[in-house]
Amino acid sequence: MSQEKVDKYKEEKKNRKARIEKEKRHKKLWKVLGPVCAVVIIAALGAGIYYIPQLTNQAVENSSEDEIDMDALMEMINSSLSENGTTE
């Protein structure tokens, strides 16, 4: 059992430098990417809060322009039917 512990320690010691460098890289990466991700999330939330009411207001304004005058539509249909010689 003691020899197993010694072998395990030697193996860990052999890979220690690579493991420490990898951990340092991960820490540096998160020091840079963490704040960037936070800023992106906060900006997306802020843009959503700001632009959604504006977009809904534009949709309401545009919907009144898209409404169809039913009387004019019926007159157009009736005139096209009377020109073709068909009746209701």
C-alpha cells in the first residue's frame, strides 16, 4: 500500500506543472470572458426593456394603416362580378 501511495505521488508530481498551467489559463480566460458575458447579458436585457415598447407602439400604429375598408372591398367585388356577367 505504501508503494502505491509513492507511485501516485510521483505521478501527480510529474503532471503538476501542466495541471497548474492549465488552471492558470482557465482563470485568466474567465477573468476576461466573465465580465464580457455579463455586459452582453445586461445589454441584451436593457435593449429588450427599451425596444419592446417601441416596437409594440409601431405595430399598433401600423395596424391601423393595414385595416381594410370593407365597403370599398365589397364594391370592388360587386363591380368585378357585374363586369363578368355573374350575379350573386
